[in-house]
Amino acid sequence: MNWQLVKLSLVFAMLGVLAVGGGTAVLPEMQHATVHWFNLTDKQFRDIYSIGQVAPGPNMLMVLVIGYRLAGALGALVVGFAFFVPDCILTLAANRLWIRFAGSPWRVSVQQGLAPVAIGLMFAGTYSIARLSLFHVTNQTPDFVAIAIAAVVTAILLWRHINPGILVLLGGAVYVLFTH
Amino acid sequence: MDPVTTPPSTKSSTSTAKTVSLSEIFKVFFMAGAISFGGGVVAYLREYLVRGSGWLSDEDFMSALEVSETLPGLNSVNIAVITGDDLRRIPGAIVAVLGLMLPGTVIVMAFGILWNQSRQNPLVGHFLLGIAAAAAGLLLVVSLQLGKQQLSKLPDLLIVIVTFLAVSVFKISLAWVLLGIGTLSIWLYRPHPSRPARFERLLHPRHTHYRH
């Protein structure tokens, strides 16, 4: 149990610090780590991701539920600290350094160089969630109701800006309607 | 003239102009953290910090966002750290982050505990599955919109594709991807080597008098 907490804190500290491009960028690695190194299932990971979607604030607060599922209330606390605290300290230090380098040519290089990497990582995160939700987890066959929901949400959001929170909740309701 | 030795502009403009109390900082970030359902925390922060409290100019906010996007970690949390630090140094950063995360923490944990008790219920499972499917569509649109610039420029598009393939197809771990592709990409965008003086200064920052 204690070893589990140490392992959790190390893994999530690493995930928080590696999240270049935000939370979505780190989803593939988080899924891999929690499913292969801990006993979370793909379905549980997907469920917990969805819970993060319907709570206010940063979606990545979902990591608290991962900690809770794997090691109870203490697990939630440990994962929360590990994921957010080292990253906040790094941001604080890096931002002060960043201000010092204001106008230096390397600052622009880092920004321009990391931007396409961050976008690539976001697409990879999108792919992970699509993989988990648009195909049945058990036999990998396409789930046509889920695919239709994703396609309609994509089309609506490309067409105009609607509060995505509403669309996401509607997605859940529509899926329940079509499968019950 | 030397850009490295000029004093930081954002800090001097915000922290000397007015002092904001820690409880005010907490309140503003708490509001943004409580109301931002369905993601888009950054948009709410902009609303509260620029239009609501007037602590930041739109320019300040965009530059904080730019830094937040390059630094690891969640953009909204990074903005809280940077803005809090600008307003009231480290205590400001701490209350900003706590305020932003507190409402979501309470609600996500409440949902998490309920889910943990009822996760065998097919109704709950299907509702969450529908949410994930909708979120996949949302993530696709967000990635396309944020990446508009990168996707329409050839060297960048290649880096986007290589990064995606490395993670999603070849399952290379994130640390290696960042170290390899990230470093390569920064090197591709390295400063034009026609200004050796600047390089020298960056490699040896102790020669500048801006240090503590």
C-alpha cells in the first residue's frame, strides 16, 4: 500500500512536469501508466476522464479520482499534490527565468519549436480518447452511436461556438437514450 | 539596447501600480474555477482578469498565456501561477492556484465517490461513455483550432505528424518524445547565427548585471 503511494506520486509528478501543451497532451502516457503499472482498466480510465469533463475548473482534476480509485482518499491527496505541486514550482521558476530572457532570440526559438510538438501531443491525446470511446473496449468493434455523437459534436463546434459543457452532457444523455 | 539586460516589463507595470489583497486574488480565481463548466477555463480567466478585475491588460494576459502554453502543465494553472506571482509574489501564486482548483476539486471528488459506488450500473457507464465520445469531438476541434497556424506551415505540419505518430502509433514514451522531437524542433527554430554576441550572453548569463 505504501509502495503503491510512492509509485503513484512518482508517476504523477512525472506526468505533471511532462505536460507540454496542457492536460490533453499527457493523456496517452497517463492511460498507459495507470493501466499497465497500476490496476486501472481502460473503461475506468475512460469513465474518470468523463467525470473530469463534467466538473468545473481544470479537466485534469480527474487525476484526483484516479488516485481515489487506486488508493482511496489518501491516494487522491497524494496524486493531487504530485501532479500539481512540482509543476507549479517549475512554472514559477521558469516564468521568472523567462522574464529575465525577455526579448532574447532563444525564447522565440523555444516557443516556436515547442508549439508544433504540443499540437502533435494534443492530437495524440484526442486519439486516445477516441480510441477508448468510439470502439467497444471489449472487442474493438466500432460503436456507431458513439461515433455519431463525436461526429455531430465536431460538426457543431466547427460551425459555431457553443458552450462545450452543454454538448458534452447532451452526448451522455443521447448515448443513454439510444442504448436503453 | 541589450534585450537580456532590460528589466522585466510585466512585473514593474503590475506590482508597483497597485497592491491587490490575497483574498481578492483568491476570490477572482475561485469564481473562474467554479463557473468554467465544460473546459475553457482560460477564456473565463481572461474575462475575470482583464475585463472583471482589470488587473491585467489584454496584452499582459496574452503574454502570460503564451508563456503558459510553452511551459509544461495545465495552461489555466500556469496562468494562475504567473498572474499570482506578478500580483503578490509567491503567496499570490499559491492563493490563485488554490482558488482556481478548490471548486473543481470538491465537485470532481463528489462525482468520483458516487461513481466508485455505482460504476457497475450500466446507466452510469453509458452516460459517461457518451460524454467521452462527445469529448473526443471537442478535443479534435480544440486541437484543430489551436493548431491552425502549425497545421498550415510545412515544417511545423511535419513535426505535428511525427509527434503524433511517435506517441499514438509507435508508443514512444513522452519523455523521449519531448527530449528527441522537442529538442530537434527547437534546434530547427534556433536563432539565426548572425548575432554571435547574443549567443555569448545567453550561454553566460552571469555577464549580465540582471541577476540575484
